[in-house]
Amino acid sequence: MSVSLDDIVEQLKRSRSDTLETMELLRSSRQQIEDHAKQLEGPKAALEYIDFFLDFFAGAAADLDRVCAELPGGLAGAHVDLLRQIASNASIEQRRCLLFRDKWINKPLPDERMRPLLNQLSTDSRDQIAAYRSLDNAAANLQALAGLDERSVDDRKLDRRALFTRWFGR
């Protein structure tokens, strides 16, 4: 099935919208954590976790917005690279979600009534991080639409004449 540029732009707009919704959820969780700080073992850690992901998601939303605005004017390899970078960074930050969950949630809590709040915080950020995996597919579709080869010129197989020309410059 062929994907059009408009389809990809719509997917990116949805991803941006989902990112903004997740940011609102994190802000709400931040307020609740501030309100119940005395009932939590590590309120500072939870606030730092939220602040990190708010910054991360704000950057991703800005990048998605930029790509959505620029794509109708022309497709560039930089758009593909940017989408892949968001997906790659998200994949790396998945570990941060796991570490937070292991250190602050997967244990007996001083006040078990705080577990749903911490679980929701962890789930919201993890789900948004996981959703960025689809940006790899969007990047591949953009690449196919642009006719860009996945490999750089240096990585392509060269015939004998092209190889000798590259080596000896003739």
C-alpha cells in the first residue's frame, strides 16, 4: 500500500497532538505530586522525572511541528533524519521509565494510596515514548517518497569503473 505525503503529515500531526496531551497529563501529575509530596518517599525524584519528560516531549513536539510545516514545501533528507532521531532518542529514554518504575513504584510504598498516581505517571510517559516508534515507519515512508537511498553514496556498491574512479580520481 502506497502512503501519500498527506498521510504522513497527518500521522505526524496526530503524534504531535498526542505528545501535547501527554504533556498536559504530566503537568497534572506534577501538580498532584506537589500537593501530596509529604506522602511520597521521593517527591523530588518524581518531579525531576516529570520535568525531564516535559522537556523531552516539548522538543519532540516542536520538531514534529517543524516537519509538518516544512513537508508540504518540499521533502528533504533532514526530515527523515529528524524523525529517526526522535524515535532513537525515545528508544533510549525508555530505560529511564523502567528505572523510575523499579526504584520508586515496584516496592512497598510508605502510603499505598500514592501508587495509582505514580503508576499513571510512569504509564503516561512510557506510552508516549513507545508511540514514537511509529516515527521510524514515517521516516521510511518519507524516504521512499523522496526516492532517497537508505545508504549514503559512500556505502553503495560500486561497479569496477566507479570504484577505480573514486580511488584514483580519473
